Amino acid sequence: MRVAIVHYHLRRGGVTRVIENAVAALGPEVECVVLSGEAYAGDALPKVVVVDGLGYRKTAGPDDPARLAANLRSAARDALGGEPDLWHIHNHSLGKNVAFPAALTGLLCQGQRALLQIHDFAEDGRPANYAAQQAFLRKTEDAGGQTTLYPSAPQIHYAALNARDARILRSAGVPADRCHTLPNAVSVPKTGDDPADPLPGEGPLFLYPTRAIRRKNIGEVALYGAVAAKLGRSALFATTLAPENPDWKALHEEWVAFARAHSLPVRFGLGDDPSVSFPALIHRAEALMTTSVAEGFGLAFLEPWLFGKGVCGRNLPEITADFGENGVRLDGLYARLPVCLNPREEKDLLAALEKGLAAAFAAYDRTLPSDALERTQSALQSEEGYDFGGLPEPLQRAVIERVLSQGPTAALEASLPTSAPARLIESNRAAISSKYSLDAYGGRLRDLYKAILNAPASAPGAHSAETILDRFLSPERFSLLRQ
């Protein structure tokens, strides 16, 4: 079987790691070439070809899609010694390369078979990508062409990271037998052995291994520092990496200054110090934590157990429900963290939500529902208060200052991160090693390939892109920390 795997780049981490795992898991019976828009700096992929026009691009000319399709097909033929039996394409609809959906349409109209694996949706909190893609699609249609953003045919299958995304694809018309949940393989990266204590004299470390972009909700890390300090608990809370985006970097620095000003037992960007190694931090950690308000696959909920560490912090049930079905217990995580606001703060929150909702729907060129604010407020509020993760940063800081002056509520004290029992760590490690192993991933992927190759072929139609946007652009799912 000859397979052409396609992605815009092969930068370290993310989709690149998924591709590396896939090639390793498929084994020698599947001959793969990886087509990328950028050079590959790693050593795990034996056959990589850089394809002109495949990298990120927000604009394109009318002839670019046909040229890109020809480049892809030529590169695949040359590398594989013939036409690929199947194309395995990552994030085709994300809007990172506006010419790509039209190029893909061209390939599919030539009878090619494809697995379209979606890690992220432009419809889910990426309005700039969505707008750029839609602008190019309109330009293509005005010129007499036609591009299908979510193509439909028996020989075109979809792979989603989780059951939520699969449900959304099925709601758009993808038949169940062509819509598959394909969770990522999970394995502990080789990090070497560095048991030296990087934080001598400090208390137990609760480590958030993340690049602290806004949706990672690092204000919740500062909150726990305040709770622990007020209760007199010996603990240190830390994130590993600062963001690179200038806007997010400014927000990050505000939290750094806030933690320092209030003498919180919190370190942001601890892993940015070249003298501190990641293996040493993992070894030192009492547990790993996550406070993110949105994830794609949810590696942060699985990988720590393979390190022999528990996970604490915020749960994301729409992501982690799949893990529970596979025997992974996430005991002690919370789905919401209620805090009380005074009347002025509640007024400020509603004003921020109203402004944010208007901007979000305008960015997607959609009319804001008349009851949008009420629906968002209802999703954030409970009898105990508003979810801390739903607050903008100024209100998060106001809540933390109140904790420092008045003490934490019982709910905050109860949610303070702790280590996991050894029995739970071992149970989860066994479940993850079985259900999310490279061998299991390779078996699922080979079965998908065979199903696509055995399917009858027909001219491609279209699934409902509008339905996908409607499912993601819901007031109940709105978050200020994703703006």
C-alpha cells in the first residue's frame, strides 16, 4: 500500500508528532511519503518531500490551486514510484493555506481516495483563518470554479480526534461509516535521565507543562498559589513555557508581575530557564496539572500517567469522556470552579461577554442571537457562582486578591491540587499503554486505510460547512479566554 501523508509543515510537536507516530505505527507493509510545505529537521520520518506552495498562506492567485494539486501529485508519484493508493491529509479545512481546499477538490475530482484527519477547525475559535478561507472560496466561485470545503464521496473518509468532533461531522452529513474517531497515540518522549533537583528548598511542585497561551487559563494557577499561601500550605505552582505571540506574551507578563507583587508561590515560564531541564521538572513534580479551557485531543490528561504522575486541575468533559470509556479515571478533576462576584464585578463580566460575543459572531459574519448573552451567562453561572475559567483576566485578579484578603471558599480549598494515589497512577498507566499505544494506533489506521481502498468511488459532493460553523459558534461554548 502506498500512502501520501500531507501537512503544511513538520515543525516540532503537534501534528508533526502525530505523523511521526503514524509512520512508525504503520510498519513496513505501508510505504509512506510525507509531503510538507517546509523542510523537516527531525530524524523519525524516512521519506519527506518539500512541495512548493504547500506552506501557510493567507492569499493565493486563481491558478495556485491547480498548480499545488499538480505539485502534490508529482511529488507523491516520484517518491512512491507510482500513484499513491491513498492520500492521508491533515487539517485540510483549517484555513492555514487558502489554496489547499481547491487543490484537494482537484485531486478528488481526478479519482483520488483520501482520509481527511482534522485536528482543529477554523470554525472553532479561529475567525481569521475562517475569514481568509471564505474570501478565497468566494473569489474562486466568482471566477467560475467550485471548491468543496468538506467533500463527500464513499472513498473520502474523515478522522476526528474525539467523539465530540465526530458528532459535529456527522451532524454535517458525514455518514457514520465514513466518520471515525482516531485518538492520537500516546507515548512518553525520550527526555533522558536528569533526577537532579532544580528547585532545592522549595515545597512540593505542581507543574503545568504548557506554553502559556491565553486559553491555557494560567490565572487559575495563580489562584491556587493564593489559596495555598492563605492556608499556609507548602507548595509551588509553575508553568513551563512563556508564549511567543506578542499579544499573549503581554498577558503572560501581567500575570508574572501580579504573582511577584503578591508574593505568590507561583513561577511562570520555569522551563524557559536553560539551566532547568524538563526531565528534572517532571521528576521533581508532585503531580502535573492543567487549567486549560479548551483542547483538541487532550494529551495533557493522558501523558502524565505514563511519567508516573497524576493529573490535577480542570476537566474538559467533552474531550475527556472518550478517555473514561477506555478505562482512564480522572478522579479529583473539576469541570467548573465557582467563585463569587460582587454586583460591580458581575456588571463588568456581562459587559465583557456582550462585547466579546458581538465580536465573535461578527468575525464569522453571523448574526448574534438575541438571547446570546443570557445563554452564555447561564453556561457560566451556577448556584455557587461564576466559573473562574469564564472570567476575563482583570476579574480573575480581583477574585485572587479577595482570596488573599478574606481567605478561600470551601470549594476553592477542596479543589486545591494534590498528588494521585499510586494505585490510580498504575491503573491509568496500564489503560493508556493498552488503548493509546502505537500498536493500537497502527491497527486502527490500517483498518481505516483498507476501508477507504475497498469503498466504491464516485464524484465528490459536499457536506454542510454551515452546520459545522453553527455547532461550534454557539453562545453556550463562548469563552473570553479564547478570544
